[in-house]
Amino acid sequence: MSINLDSVLDESRIDLHLKGSTKDEILREMVDIFDRSGVLNDKDQFLKDVYFRETEGPTGMTNGLCIPHGKSIGVNKSCIAVCRSDKLIEWESLDNNPVNVFVMMAVRDQDKSELVYMLQKVAVTLCDEEVVRRLKTTEDPKEVIALFSNKKED
């Protein structure tokens, strides 16, 4: 199975100025983004499944990055939201530092291997220091999609 990240990314799920200032507020804001873009059939169930995943171990990586996710019957279409906060948010992370870039995955419960593939592709993308630098500074949703699609914007 091969997933092109640009097939699961959409400008409607990119927000470079989240308003929340706590982990809870950020998670809820991102679930609302998925809900507004029409990919959820049960927002509360998806939020519950994201919280369940958070209990299994840190989704915060290093370098201010975070990859919260949930596999849920509340999801109609597996996809990704990419968001950023102007504030640093306290979060359980591998380097014990706060985060401000969030790549959240919503995965249909039936899509057993999609989550693994999406996590792998996102993780590989976020290993690129230039990608991370641009994610932290860009104001252009198209550039965000290009960064994850391995296409450079001119």
C-alpha cells in the first residue's frame, strides 16, 4: 500500500494560527477542523479515540513537533490536518519540551494499515530540518501541502 500525502491533505485542514493554549484546547480545535472539512461522521467519537491514543504514550516528538492521531469509526475518510500555534503548548514529548506544530491524522477504523503508512511518511518528512524550519515559518497553506508532498514551491 502506498499513500500519497497530498491525497490526504487539503487546505481546509491547515491552520497556521490555532487559538488554543492548552493540549485539550488544541486537540478540540483540530477535531473541529476535521469536522468542518466533512471527514467525520461522529466528532465526539473521534475526539474520544484521539484521547485514548494519547493515553498510550507521547505523541509529541522533538523540535516542537507533535503527531496526535486517532483510528475511529467516527472518521469517514482518512486524512491529515497540519496546524501551528503562535504559542508553545505543554505536551508530553520525547524531548520533554513544549510543541507548536501539530500534524494530526484521522484514520477510518476499517483502514488497518493506513495509519502506519501515514505515520511513517509524516515521520520521514519531519526528519528533514528544512521542512521543519519552513513549517514553523510559512504562512502559505499551499506550501505546507507541498512540503509533505515532496514538491517544492517556487
